[in-house]
Amino acid sequence: MNRTHTGREAWQPYTAQEKEAILRELEAILGSPQFCNSKRYPALLEYIVKNTLAGRSDLLKERTLGVEVFNRPPTYDTNTDTVVRYTAGEVRKRLLLYYSEHGQNSSLRISLPAGSYIPEFSSGHEGAPEDSTTGSYDSSGSEPSAEAHVRMPVQEPDSVFAAEKPAVAAVPSSHMERLQFTRVVWLAVTAAVLIAAVVAGFWWHRRASRPQSALDAFWAPVLRDARPVILCTGSVVFAQNNNYSGVTTAGKDLDYTFVSMQIASAIAQISDITVSSGATSQLVSSASTPLTELREHPVILLGGYNNDWTIRLLDPLRFHFSPHPNGVILDRMQPARSWQRDQSLPYSSADDYAIVARFHDPTIDGWVVAIAGLGRNGTEAAAQFATSPHYLQLLGGQIGHDFAKKNLEAVLKVNVIDGKSGAPSILAVHSW
């Protein structure tokens, strides 16, 4: 026997139409910003949802998922390789982010319960059918969860009070007082819930209606990610009586590496952005940071020729750095065009150039922001550019629509006088 209800409860699709509705919801999720820029998260979510709909929930085990989704060998050690657990945790977080930012009005919802690889589906339709004999369906075949046990119709306070009316004459006054107190509590709780709902609705409406600044739009893909941000800075060698002291890039074999005052200034400017956004960040040196630490994290690269990861990750892009030690920014689409410091002038007087880039990198499967100058003055000016609402407004005007979502690069020029960095200016822009 079926009954209708209001509210959102666990629901198991059985008919072809119901399963098709879940697949449409899955398609909308996979196309959202929380999933579309990654490979691992969509792959896992799609696999577990489709196999659940096909009745193959027995496949949704950690080792099987590691083999089928992430191409691990059948004998891989799940204790040391936690790719399935880590990815499932991220999928769980991203589903919550999706429904809080984009899917508030979705009539169907897909969730991944903690400690499980079997997704749950819930319906928010008013009057959605549910089998009263089965209650909440657990596709794993285990007992209903604690959440399912508390999903039961609750009588309204008026109904409880009315049910006692025929026996009013026989009810002791103390019992009547308890009933009246219960009714007052129910009314208070209901009022509190309504007020909370109104406040939450107002907050979400205000957030959604507030115009997004160019600064927010530029940093959104990196700082709205649920994962910690890796702030990867270049470092240099410091040695007395060495003409290349403070210029030569530090290698991973050095115990101590150094940064210039300009790089320190850039770190401070970028750190202020991450802190104000509420993002968690970790400062690391490029010389001692392996690729495995950068994977599946948003990454901010500081420095050009003193940062090997900047040179490597920018190399496939249109604007990139020439191989060391030439000190040139190249244009892949216009090979005749390039930018470099005037070698005939002292280092403290030669104008500098820089690249500011934001792109999704397939090598680390995450967003990258590069703030990199030919020299340290260029990096400092690029950091000023990337943290300035004014300069980013100018950049957004050249990029056009979808500024917050596009991959982009800009080449900057900065005047240098007595070693001090001047205001940056935009020389070239590319987006895709």
C-alpha cells in the first residue's frame, strides 16, 4: 500500500521513469562547478549511482572501486593507497556544496552516507509515493539507519490535545497542565523552526543576489574548493661571495632555502586573500614539494624561474617561460613576440614582466593560479595585480562573460626604479 507525504525522505527508484529521473539529476551534478573540473570525483559518483540503479550494489566495495574506477591492480594495498576513501569523502563534501549553492530547488537529491559507498536518493516532491510497509529502503540490505528510525509522522500538538478531549473530566489537573505545557513547547519549537527557515532563506537570497566582484570571480575556483590550498613558492640560494646568490634557483638537495623581500611581499598579499575567504592554506617550497603533494589540491604558484613547478605547469600554455636561463616570456601562438628584461641595464633599473594565469591543470587534476615574474619585481607586481579589485576588473573586462569559469592568462609589465616595483599594466590576454 502506498501513501503520500510531504518533506524529503529516502527513496528507492524502481520504475524506468524514476531511474531516468535520477540519471538526469546525476547529469546536472556532474556538469556543476563542484564536479566538472575533475576526473576522479565524477568517475566515482557516476559509477556508484549507475551500479546502484542497476541493482549491483555488491560491487560498491573499496577494493572493487579502486580496481574498476581508479585502475588499481586487484592486489593493491587499500591501507596505504586510500584513493577510494579520499575521493568518496570529497564526493560527499561536493554533493553538499552542490545542493547548497546550485541544487536548492532540486526535487531529487543524491547523497553519499558517511562510511558507505552506496548512494542514497531522496525525493522532495510533495505527495511523492512511499511504500508504508517498507519504510526507508537501504540498498545495502542492512538494517535501516538511525536516521530512518526517526522518520515517522509526527502528530500536530492540536491533534494530541484533541485526542484527550473526550476524557477531560477524568484527567487530573496535573495531567492537563502537562498537556498544555507540551502544546506550548510544540508551538515554540515550530515557531523557532519557521524563523530559522526564514532567516536561512533570506541569507541565501542575499548571497545569491549580491553581485560578484571581479576579485571574487577570479579566485572563486580556487578558494571555494573544499580542499586545502597549496601555496607553492619559489626559493633561491643564498651564499656569500657568490655572484648568483639570491638568483640561482634552490634545488631539493639544499637544507635551507631563501626568498626575497619581493616574494615575501607576494606571499603576504596572497595569504591575506586566502585567510579572508576562509580557505585553509599550506605554504610549501617548490624545491622540496613532489607532484603527489600537489595532486587534487588547488595550487597557487609564486615565482617564475625560481619555481620549477611554475615553469613545468605553464609550459603547455600559450604564454610560458623559455627554458632557463634565457629569462623570456614566450607566446606560443605568435612566436615572433616575446618579453624580456633589458640586459644592458642594472637589475634594479630594468623593467620586469610577469604572467598571471588561472587554469585547470590535468596533471594535478585541480585549479592552478600562477603569479610569476621574470624577476622578483615581476612576481611582486603580479601579486598586487591578482589581489586588486581594480586590476581584476580591467582583466574581467577583457575576458568578457564567464570570467569566473574560464581558463585565462595575462602578460604584465611593471616599471622598476631603484629596485622598487611600480604599477603593473596588461600587455596581452588569452582565455579558453
